[in-house]
Amino acid sequence: MHTKAKPGSVLKNLRLANGWTLAEVSRRTGLPVSTLSKVENDKMSLSYDKLARISRGLDIDIGQLFSSEATPSLSLATGRRSITRAGEGRVIETETYVTTYCATDLLNKRFVPLIAEIHARSTAEFSEMVRHPGEEYAFVLEGTVELHTDLYAPVTLETGDSIYFDSGMGHVYINIGPGRCRVMSICSGDESQLIAASGGQDAASATSPTVTPAAAPRPLKAVKRADRRRAGSS
């Protein structure tokens, strides 16, 4: 059965074990103290991009945020595997998506597999666009989705369609069909091995400025105007 993930408890235990204040975690991750406090007290759920910020900022594997127990790092020996049965996985619910994370028992993965049920019906439901380093592949399992990005006009994807894109672009998925909408996504670039290969937090911040506080995402209203201009000129 699905298990509701509680990354806030993991974050709090990790912070206390390292003697960090909320302000220190905020400095490392770029997330406001108020947001971190709500997360630790189970009053706010985190989207994938914010989980990735915490993973990078604290130099931990994103999989550790789905377990209340300390999990030793696993080697990347050939032959390791993880099976996620139907109805299993770690679930995080937000107002816009219900995201099921798969293979959370494996650390140091080269990519993060997840299945998102899209609840959002308008870009107005997002306070900001989602963005994270790496690339993303999305396959529509069910329904009709509209993908909005800050560099391209919106694109409609039906069941069976897929798209591969630079996830450093601001992006959001919208359900524009009459019923349920589910998307399987594979996101690269946020596991601890990739962090280490890029030189850790400082190097990741230098090469991926879009995830730092200094490079805040553009408002969605401005994005939509830019998209209309591109759509009109094509």
C-alpha cells in the first residue's frame, strides 16, 4: 500500500543531529525559514523541486528524505535493484500534484522515478514555476496534460505521448482533460553522486543559478505573455 512520506520529520531529525538552526538550513537550501518550519511541523508538503533543493543544500541523497531511519549509502555495484509493486511507493500530496516516489529504498540513483497525478487546472494555482537541475522525461499514462514552460508556448500531450526537456526551465503540468490525469516522470541530476561530481553545493549553485534565491522564477503572468508572443510569431 502507499505510504505517506514525512520528509519534515526526517529534516528536523537531521537538523538537530547536526546542530543546525532553521536559519542555517535556510542558508544552505535557499528555502525560507517559515517554509522550513511548516515542513518540519507537518503543515506543508514539498514539491519535487524543493525536495531537490534540500537534498543538494544538505548534501544528502533525496531518498533519505523518505525514511525516518538513517539508511547507509549503497554502493553502485552491478546487480542492485528495487521493485515497487502496484499501489506501493512514498506519496507526497500538494494542492497541485499527488506524487508517488518509486524505488525510495535505493540511494545514489542516477535518476528519480515518480508518478504524478495532476490536480492543477490552471497556472494560477502555482505560486511559482517548478525548476530543478538536470533533465526530465515525462510520459502521459492517463488523461490530457498541458505542459507550460518559461521558454516555449504551452504544449498539449495526450495519453501515450511523451516529452523530454531541460528541467532547469520553469515548468508546470496542468490537467486539461475531463477526468483523471497521471504522468510518469524520470528526473535526472539530483542524486548525491551527481552532486559530488559537480563539486557539491557551491558548484551546483554556480552551475544552476535558477534554483538559488538570487534567481527567482518569473511570475506566471509574465510567462504567459511571453508564450503568447512566441505562439503568435510561429
